[in-house]
Amino acid sequence: MSTAPESPTGSAQALRRSLSLTQIVFLGLAYMAPMAVFDTFGIVAEVSEGRVPLSYLLIFVAVAITAWAYSRMVRIYPRAGSAYTYTRESINPHVGFLVGWAATLDYLLLPMINALLSSIYMTVAFPDVPAWVWILGTILICTGVNLAGVRLAAQVNTALVIIQIVTAVAFVVLTVKNILDGANGAVFSFAPFLAAPEQFSGIASGAAILALSFLGFDAVTTMSEEARDPRRDIPRAIFLIVAAAGVFFVSVTYVMQVLFPDVTLVGDIVGASPEMAKYIGGALFQALFIGGYMVAVLGCGITQQMSAARLLYAMGRDDVLPRRPFARLNDKGVPSANLIIIGLLAATAVFLDLFQAASLINFGAFVAFTFVNLSVVATWLRFRRDRAKRNVIGWVVVPAVGAAINVMLWFSLEPSAMLIGAIWTAIGFAYLLWRTRLFRAAPPALTGPLEIEQEERARV
């Protein structure tokens, strides 16, 4: 029977292999939050000039190719750390650190934006309650469930995802009914998928923001050391999550865009979805919709904190961040100090603007997506022995296209997000220079796929 690996220090502390394929898929969906489709609809509808479904199709292509790259890499490096680990092992430890550092933006800030969204939605229903009450309440619940252990978090998330799906389906059914009844003069057409060439920059900008909606697929790779069979289950989970999310997001935003081709008609762009819920189903459905969304917030927050804590754990374990507190686990095999640190960071959500926060988070995401694709190419060049021409498409061409698309979307981000992301990366580079004594210190030895395979077999 497979057991969890020991920590590099030789202690018994290690993440525990307890997650099944179903639990991993639901964790990914919870991280992604099916109801996240409503978070940025108003903003992207304005940016893309009423072409949200088309923006989703563009980001879906980028994500699908990147998912292919992730599935390749997780079979070779079934470890916590995701893009950081893949880049570190296949390209260079220093580059891996910088990719991991950039990726911490989305992993660390997602719980922050999640708490912000809880206050935005709940303020619609309870305008007299201070926003900080919803922000802190969300953070405390998510942190508490995670501290209780990964299995409880997985079980809670399964129930929360089911509630989200039911709520979202009800929204779609009511929206379709309104369209069939001719509400707002709406009729089904291909208009949301059609655009003039001059509209492409807006559609690309919308797609760059919507990358936020797909982040759950890569987050499950951080669970590789807690999956029962990571080489089989993590790749399957990645493709199941991406396919389900792509169909769901495009379908939901299509009917929303058909009914509301001009989103400014609902008033508040940021809080457009609750207003749409009231329009299609009245005040009662709006209340149910907000309740369902808060379920999404909790499920998403639980998984976001879980993944961010594992990323910090991997970097601490590899000694690129201080081992204390980042590489320490409690008696339940949970990196509890990391969870508390992330919870404290999330509490700063009161200072965030939703549009800028979404762009800032995706800065790190696109860096990670780009380098995972490049890691596939590097792995094939450095370690693969079967470099037959038939393998070039899967190992070189496809990931190269994926990297190019992600770079294009990266440059479509909001300018202030690019600036802050660049500053964050510069801080990481300065830390790396100090940590390696201006690169004079020898970097950790690269571990190729063959050696990793031998390690895994030795643990069976």
C-alpha cells in the first residue's frame, strides 16, 4: 500500500494520502466555485462590450491547453507545489522560485478577494451591517474548517458544491423562462459570440479577468501528496474540472448576456448578478441566490486557503522559505501556521477593489500557466529518451502554443496589476539574491523524472 513520503528532514511529518478522485474533483470545483461565473459578469460585460461568452471561450482555449501541460507534469512530479515544483525541477531552481513567488499572488490573494465578494453580496441583503463583519466571519469559518483536517474540508466542500450547482441551475432556468417570455425584448441569437476585429482587445481583456474563474483546475495539483493515486487521479481531475467548468461558464453567461445585452441597465456593475436574480425571480429568489452564493464563498474560501497553505509548505520544505513556520505540520498533518498567515492576509480585503484585485490575482496565474507549458518542453528536451518526431506535437508544439496564448492574455491585464505584480516579482528576485548570496550558493540538485519514479516506487 502506498504511504505518504517523509519530509526531507527525515521526520514522520508528512502530508497524508487520503483523497479519492471524487473528492479531488469536488475540491477543484469548490475552489473554482461554480457560482464564480456571477462574480465578474458585470465587469467583463462592460469591458468586452457584451461578449462575455466569447471571452470565456478564449480563456477556455488557453486553460484547456494549459490543463494538458499540467496533466503531463503531475504524472512526472506528483508533489505539492504545482507550477513552482514543475519549473524548479525541469528548468531551474532559481526560476522555479520566482514562478512560485509570482504564483503566491493568486494563491495568497484569492482568499482575500473571496472575503471581499462575501461582503459585496451580503451588503445587498443587509445594507446596514458593516462589511468587515462578513469579511472576518468568512475568514474565521474557512480557517477553522481547514484546521480541522483535509478530510473534513473535502466532505464539507462536496455538499457546498452541490448546493451551488442547484442554485446556478435555478438561475439559468429562470433566465431562459424570461427570454422565452420576451422579457427585456430578448431573443436567442449568436450575438454574444460575434465581434468585430476592433473589439478583440476588449474581449482579450475580459478573458484575462476570467482566468480567475478557472483557477481550481491547477489548484488540485497542490494536493498531489494527499491523493491516493496522484499519477492517475490528478490528471483525470484536471480534465474533468476544466471540461465541466468550460461548458458551465459559457452556457450560463450566454443566457445572461442574451437577457441583458447592456449590463448597465441593472445599475451596479460590480453587484450586477444579485440585481439580475431579482429581475428574473423577484425578491425571494434574490435572497435564495445570495444564500447560495454565500455557500459558494465558504466552499471556495476553504479550498483556496488549503491550496495556498500547501504551496507555502512546499516552498518551506524545499528551504526556499524559512522552514519555520512554513514547513511545519500539526498532529493532523495540516500546515496550520500557513493557514493562519493566509487568514490574516485575507483580512485586508477591506482595502481591495474587485476589478484591480481580479487582475492582480491573474498576474501570478498567467506566470504560472506560461511556465507550466514551458516546463513540458524543458522536460522533453532534458529528460525524455523517446524524442521521436511523433511526440513533438504533444511535448513541444501544444505547450508552446499554450505559453504564447497565456503571455498574450498576461499583457491584457489591467496596468496597475502589471505594476504591482512586477514589484512583487522584484521583491522575490531580491530575496533570491540574498538567499543564494548573489547566486554563489549552489542551487538544489535537479531531480529528473527517472529519479522521481524510483523514489515513488521505493515508498510502495
